[in-house]
Amino acid sequence: MSSFAGVTVLDGHNQCHCEMSGVYASAGVDAGYHLLIVKGYSRTKEFFPTGENITSGHFVVGGHDWLLEYYPNGLDPSCADYISVYLTLLYDSDVDEEDVEVKFSFSLINQVEKQMPTYIRGTKTYSFSSSVPMWGIGKFVRRHTLEQSPDLICDCFTIGCDIMVCKDPKTKDDAGGTLPDIHQHFSTIVVD
């Protein structure tokens, strides 16, 4: 079972971050999940042009600090019709840190009570380093598709990010199975 690593609520220009720390350790792997709730989607789309993002609050999984980057109009012109989502490892510039092997996925959550992800993107292992601290999905969901879907409710939607950090390089392949199911936890999370 993965740990709840927090929730960030983005409301147009405003950001509210609720953090809970927890660590799940098994066979050299730590796992956790973070929820990014976007309220006022149409405002974020209007105020943040292609290439500009809104970030979540930082959260901890596997002993590392992370944040999510939400690009309402895509990371760059090649994905300007899409929402882009990236996971970023926050490095301490004073410390020479080793590469971090991570398996993660993003899912667009369809109505919390149904606990069904509409989209699940990204399930392979990535190597985060000080030179490449960010990995993600440039074409996570086409904006037009989201706007016509039941995932956008009252101008709001939720992205779940599930993360497994490989502590021991020998367990990288063993951890390569499936990510823990974050959707089993949603009934305990309430955000007004």
C-alpha cells in the first residue's frame, strides 16, 4: 500500500497545499501518491500560456522532495493543445546527490466516488538526476477532450501521481511490476 503524500488544490492563481508525510517501504522501494486538484480550470487555461506552469507544494516520497508541474496549455508549442504534467525532483544544490530511479504514473481521476482513472500515463522507470530533474507527459490529455468529458466537473478535475522510488539498484527490475493503486485511498480524502 502506498502512502498519501499530500494534496495540492490549485484555484486559478491561488494554491493551497495540505501535506501528510508517510513512507511505505518494501524490498528497497518506497511508494506514495500525491493529488493535484485543479479548481477553476478555465482560469488556469486563460492566465497561463504555453510554457508556463503552476506547481504543487513539495511532498516527500522515498526520502526525496518532489513537486508536480501543471501546464494548462502545454509545456511547449508541440503540445499546446494539451495539458502537460511533470514530476520534478528537488535537489539540494549544496549536496552532490546520486541519481534516483523512479517509476511513476499520472492518472486523470474520474469522479472520486467511482475510483476509476480515465487516463493512466507513464509506467516505466526513469532516472532523475541533478542534470535531468524533471520527467513527465507533454501530451497528457487534449484540452478539448477534457472539456467534453465527465472528468471536468464544475470547472474542476483531479490528477493523481503515484510514485515508486527504487532504493536499491538490484530491486529496480523487481519494482518494475505495477504501481500501487492510489484509487483505493480516495474515499478517505475530502477537500472542500
